[in-house]
Amino acid sequence: MKRLLILLVLILLCLVGAGCAKNKDVPSALEYSGRALVIGVIGEAPKDTFRNIKFVKVHLDQIKEKSEKVDGFLVMKEYFQEASEEKYTELFLGLKKPVFFIGLKDKPYLIFIEKDLDYNNAPTDKAMMYTQGFVNLGSSEGQYWGTGLYNDTISEQSIHNMYIYVFQTIADYLSRH
């Protein structure tokens, strides 16, 4: 009886210990430690705060004039339909600053730079990245970036880490150009 009681206590301790162990599958929150960036945001700015990042609200029709004052742009989901209209195609193609589309997920970033595509008529593709970005390098050349969410799960931590990737990508691009 005493052995059985000891065995049950050991099993209970193992179960409690395993339940309290930190989940190693979830990556820890990343920190941005790059250069200070000013990011133009079309839509609502991220709720999270980031060291060395200043957000500036920008309207779609102000992008060109604000591009000299910011290091890159974030276009939020609530503006995808409007931003994909043909009248903005040349605007996006003419920018020399990185533009990231936050939450684009199942649509291609091409809807913003191809005249015959828009948000409503673009094909959906579940393999697309959650956030996609691009920059025009001139003479019909460009660079594209994409990042997903950890385990394709929308959580505060995975969204936070996605933004860190975006900011680091913008800083890396600016250091090379």
C-alpha cells in the first residue's frame, strides 16, 4: 500500500511538472533593435509598441508626398480594396520605399501593381503569406518579401513577431540602398 501511495505521488508530481513546463514550440517574442524607423500607416496603426519605431498616419492620396518623410509603409486590411484600385497602381509602382500589406494572406500583392487585378477579382490562394511587401527598384525590377504567422495562428505574439520581421526587412533594405 505504501509503495502504491509513493507511486501515485510520483506520477502526480510528474504530471504537475509537465503541465507547468513552458511550451518550447512557441517562439518567444522578438525585439526590434535596429535603426530608428518612421513608418507610414494607411489604416489603423498597430496596437503594440515597438522600440525605435514611430508610426505616422497616411492617407492613400498622400503616399507620394509622404514617401520622402518615411522609411516604409504599412497598408492595413481595411484599405486593401481601395488601394487595389487601378488609380493607385502607378503610385505603388513609383514608390522607392518598401510597402507591406498586413493581413493580405490569401491574395497576391500583385493586385496593387497590376492594372487588370483588384482585391475583388484576384484569385485566392491559401499558400500566400499573411503579410506581403514589395519595393520598386526601377526599370521594371522589384523586390518582394513575405512572412507568415507562426503555425498560421493569429495571436498577439505571432503578430508582434511578424511586425519585427517587417521592420527588420525595411531597415535591411534601407542599409543597402
